Amino acid sequence: MVKSASIFLYNATKQRAYFRDVKILLPITWSPQPHYQRPKTQSYEKVKAEMMADVIIANPHTKYGDDPYTLQYGQCGEKGRYIHFTEKFMLNDILIKVYGER
């Protein structure tokens, strides 16, 4: 999903932007897997914004439900705080019709 989004972004911005490095925090409720890596500096904590993950998978937001969203305080074109996905969005194909392939 992230790789195809990066390719789309790269083409849409006339080769000016792409995702170079993406860190994703999984919900603590997910069972550990051998291929999961422990976070080094990223966390769900909002104490230090620069240490937050770029993408988080967490409980649904009361306003957006299972729809993905970006927490963005700045202007268009400025980096947002993070992209929020839910477990249901990542594991259920029902939202593919709206948002496309993951």
C-alpha cells in the first residue's frame, strides 16, 4: 500500500515527492510476529511530535470512524503530524471501493 502510494505521489507531483522512509506503529493489541520490529524512537505519545510515527494504526476516531485521515495543523503542502489508519481499514476490504488498494 505504501509503495504504490509513493509511486502515485511521485507521478502526481511530477517526480517531486515520494515516501523515502515510513515507520508504522501497530496497535499494542496485535499479537507479536517475528518480522515485526520494535519501535526505536516512535510512539503513540504526543509529548514529542518529532518522535511520533509517520503512520499509526489505532482505534477509530470518533469523527472519522474507520476512514483514514491525516492530522494536519499547517498549510497545504506542509508535513502533517501523522496518517491514521484503523485495524478495520487495514484488514477489511470493504473500504477498497472508496480508497483503492492498500
